[in-house]
Amino acid sequence: MFKHPATSAPTLRDLDTVTRNMTAAYILATLVLCGALIFSYFTLKNILTEQSRLSAFGATANELSTTLSVSNLYLTDLKAAKALPPSESRLVPKISAQMHDVLSQIALLKKTISEQLISLQAYKYYDDFDSVFYKPPHNISNKIDQYTNRLKEISAESTDNIPGNDLLWLPVEATAARNGALGKSYASAMQKLQVIIAGRSNHLASTHKALTLFSLCIAVLELLLIFLPLRHRLKKVNSNLVSAHEDLFIQANYDKQSGLSNKAGAAKTVQSELAHQRYSCLLLISLDNTDNISKIVGPTALDFFFQEFVKKLRLIDTTENLIFRAGDNEFAILQSNLITETNVSAVHSIKNELSQQLYIENKIVYPKIRLGYTDGPITSDNLAVKLIDARLAAQQYRHTENHIPRYDSSMRSDIEDENLLVEKIRIGLTNKEFIPFYQLKVDAKSGLICGMEALCRWKQSDGSLLPPFKFIPIAEKSGLITEITWQMLDQIVADYNAWVSHGLNPGRVAFNADEIFLREVNFASRITKIVNNTTATNCPIDLEITENVALGREDEVIAKACSVARELGMGIALDDFGTGYASLSSIVGLDVDIIKVDQSFVRMMSKCNDSKNIVLTIIYLCKQLNKKCVVEGVETQEEYDFCRSLGCDEIQGYYFFKPAPFADVLESLALEQMKKKAG
Ligand code: C2E
Ligand code: MG
Ligand code: MG
């Protein structure tokens, strides 16, 4: 069954806003997180670089300290070698040479140390190094310089003068002593420096730790404040979208009013059952009078009407069939059985069943349906075409006949191009091709001509005559029916005047007026002019309206048009009575003079007692209400006798006259006049 769409289904704009906000928050949080991580990474990198430089510096410093001690040992050795007898003095140059190597090593280490210091100073240790290395009394660098210079001097002297002056060794000893002090001072400076650097390292490490913690917090916050709500929201949006999608699917495939599948839904079902090739016949049921039903029950109860109508449809349907809503006022039944001579009665019973009265909001309405069908295999691809075919067939349906039109290709070529037909009607109007034929009516008691009904025919340029069902529906749809009716009326008046001028008595002439015609803006002035054009003293024209139009007289415009017509002396006839939606009781309040019993009842009288009873009841009711009763469609003597016996006033039917052109009517009137004179 139909499910109503969820009212809270998110729109795409909602989704867009949510996505945009969440994405912005996500990007922001990710940027912060990335910033923290980058900062943390560089901090860690700094720490590692500083630590590696520091350990390199420490290693170089240790090596320098060791080398200084070694140089001290060489000095001691050199001193000892100088004290040896001259025969042993060959040791002196050897030790001096080793001394040289040590000195150059000291120079190299000093250079490395100063480079390392520069690179460490880049890390803002300048002040620390400055205080440790360059400020008195610990100007170690200078002291190293002094020391190495002195060593050089001593070793040069030692090499050149062997054995040298004992005194010469004093400064060396002093220097060596000082070197010991220098080593100590140097070591303590190094220790101090290491403490400072370790402090700095700790600071960097704690910054790194804090940043890591910060990143972790951001990640957790991101998870709690963004990801989880986003996931929740998206889940909700997603479930809303799923239900909106389901609703859309339902809306796209089902008809809200009736709960049946619509065309798209039916096509899907047909497609899913394609393998079985189930359906071979499409029967279209078109409701002709929903506008009027809406007027009776009110537009809000129309849904209820459709539901009741569909209930009936479902009752008559067999399970193999697929019923769907084919249009605003159309339902279709796809069935596997073809409509044949043998089962056509089943379809008739569908029609009868569906035309039965329905009680809607305490009002009785009669659905007026029209049927048409098409056969051949039905697939999802040809379903739309098959519908059009069945619709074309249904357009040929005549309430007055018991025949259900089956589509054949000639229908398509006749009516296919609606626009072309409208254009042709326009041309026909210009060429005055719409002419009245007249069907004479007889007085039921005397059997004498008492009047006639003008029925429109389209006399085309090739001389062929088109019956009304071929063009009236399109003329009504396009509004051109109004001009056709005026053209008809002009001709009716001209013909009437001509018969009278021949000394004949045509009686009253009725014409068919539809709702659009009565709504014509200039209706009052134009109809007055036409009536004034007749040569008769009293207006000889009657106006036929259908039940649907008659009930619409609650509508001011229609009511006004009818009262103008009455004031001019026109009678108002209710045409095709019994086929519309008006109930018997509803004619009580209708301001009409004549009731025309629909020919379908007359047609069924011989077969069905109910029809007889309907005719009988309507005639009886007309008598009671003092309205003239005309029975249409009398074709046989029995029908005539029956109607006459019931006391109907006038008879119209093929039994007496078929619709005929002006000249034939002239002849019939003249003959009648002659008979009258003779008899
Ligand atoms: P209607 O006004 O009910 O006209 C009666 C129809 O029944 C006519 O069909 C007539 O030829 C047919 N008929 C009369 N007696 C018999 C009978 O004994 N047996 C059978 N089988 N049929 C009979 P027609 O001329 O084809 O007109 C059909 C309908 O077209 C009319 O029904 C009317 O509703 C509409 N129509 C005709 N002319 C006009 C017009 O000028 N304006 C409008 N708006 N509608 C028109
Ligand atoms: Mg009529
Ligand atoms: Mg009629």
C-alpha cells in the first residue's frame, strides 16, 4: 500500500550544509593536528641533532684532553732523553718527531672543536659557551693556544739543539704543570657545558612530549567532537535519505490517491514478469465524470471516491491481472486472457459493476465509465504505446452501445495527430463545414412529427461526412466547440426560417450545448441575436444539456446562461438522462423542462427487465414532476409501443427517422403536411 513520504526527509541542501560544516571542522582540526605533529617532529629532530653534535663535541673534547696528556708524556720523555749521555741522545730527535705529530693532532682537534662550537652556538648556547670558554679566568681556548705554541717552541728547540740547556725545560715543566691544571679546568668546563646541554635537551624532550600529548588530545577531540557526531549525523542523514529514496520510489511507482501502481510501477512489474510473458491484453477504464463527481462530493472527498472505486475494481479483478492507475481519470487492467466473444460478457459485467452507484459522504454518485482495449504481448517497453492504443479505442466507446471497442490501427491514423485535427477544425470553421443534420421526433400519442434535434456533422471538402464522435471530443478539448455550436445555430435558424417560408411546421428544434459553450463570455448577446433572427413569434429553439452540465448549474455562470436561454423562450432538455451521475432524486431540483431518457436503456429493454423498469420509472417521475419526457433510440415497434403505453411524450429514434440533412427534412415535413391535409 501507499506509504506517505516522511515529512522530515532531508533536502539536498540540508545534506550539503551538514557536509560543508563538518568538512570545515574536520579540515581545521586536521590542520591543527598536522601543525602540532610537524612542530613536534622538528623539535624531536632538533633534539636528536643537538644530541649527536653534543656527543661528537664530547668525543672531540675527550680526544683533545687525552692528546694533551699524551703531549705531556712526550714532554716528560723528552726531558728524560735530554738528561741522558750524548751517546744516547739519538732518542731526542725521535721523541721530537712524535711530539710534532701530537702537536699537529692538537691543532686539528682544536679546529674541529671550534667548528663544533660554532655549530652548537647556532643552538643558542652562545652565552653558555661564552662563559665557559672565552671569559677569564677560564679562557681555555687561549690557554690551549699558548700551550700548543709553547710545545711547538720546545719541540723545535729540542730538535735543533740536542742536548739543550736544562733551563729550557723549566717552562716546559711549568707548562706541563699548567697543562694539568688546564686539563682540569677544561674538564670542569666540559662538565658544566654538558649539564647545560642536558638541560636544553630535557627542555626539548619535554616540549616534544607536550606536543605529542597535545596532538593526541586533538586527535581524541577530533574523534569525539567531529568524527563521532559526523558519523552519527551522516548515519541519520543516510537513513533519512534511504527512507526519502523509498518514498520517492513509492511516489514514482504508486498512485497516492488510489494506492495502486502507476504507469511506471506497472512497467516495472511487467518488466519483472517479462520472462513469463504474462500479459496479452490491456483494458482501459476511463472515468468520464470525475469533475462533476468532485463538484457533488467536494474535492476533498474525491480521494475517497477513488478509493471506493478501486475497491470495486479489486473485487472484480482476478489475481493474475495487474490493475494500475493509467492517468488522472484512467485505470488499466493488464490481463493474460484475451477479450474474446466468449469472455466479453465478463468485461461487460466489469462495466456494469463499476457504473453502479457509490455512496460518498452521504451523496450518491454514478461513475460514468468508458472502456477500450488492445491486445498483443505487453512488455514494459510497449506499455505506454499500448495505453495510447487502448485510450484511442476507449474514445470510440459509446455509452449508448454495448460494444467495447478494440484498438485497430485505423484509430491511430484517425485521431493520432490531435494538433493536426485542431488545425483542420479551424479550417473547417472558416469554410463553414460544420452543418446540422436533423433527427425528427414524433409525438408519442399521434406518431406525428413534433420537432427535431440538430446533430452536428462535419462535411469535409471531399464531400465526406464525419460523425460527431470523430471530432467533438477534440473540439471540446480545444474549446473550438463553442464556434462550432454558433455556426450550427446560425444554420439551424436559417434552415428553420427556410422550412417556415415553405409553409411547413418544423416544431421545436433542439441543439446540443456543452459547458464551454455556456461559459462563452458573449453568450447572452449572441444567443439573443440568434433567437431574434428566427421568423417565429415564440422562440422555437430548445437547448439540450447533459446531466453533468445540468448539475453544474450551481455554478453561477452556467446558471446565468440557462436563465438567459429560458428568458428568451428556450426549453431546457436534460440529455442522455440516466447515464451521468445524477440520481433520480436529483432531477427534482433541476430547473429543466424536458428529460430525454438515454437510448442505452431502450436498447437493453428487450434483454433486461431492470432497463424496462428504469424507463418506466423515469417516465413516471417526469409525469409527476410535470416535465416533458422524450425517449431516445427507439428502433422497433415494440419499443415504441412500450414507451407510448407508459405515456411518454415524444419519441426519437431510427424507427421513425435517422439524422438527415436540410433537404430530406424538408421533404419529410412536406410529406407530413400533405398527410395531415389529406387525413
Ligand atoms: P445525443 O445528443 O444524445 O444525440 C443522439 C445520438 O443518438 C445521435 O448520434 C443520434 O444519431 C443517435 N440516435 C438517435 N436515435 C437512435 C437510434 O434509434 N439508434 C441508434 N443507434 N442511435 C440513435 P450522433 O449524431 O452520432 O451524435 C452523438 C452525440 O454527439 C450526441 O448525442 C451529442 O452528445 C453529440 N453531438 C452531436 N451534435 C452535437 C453538437 O452540435 N454539439 C455538441 N456539443 N454535441 C453534439
Ligand atoms: Mg442531444
Ligand atoms: Mg441523447
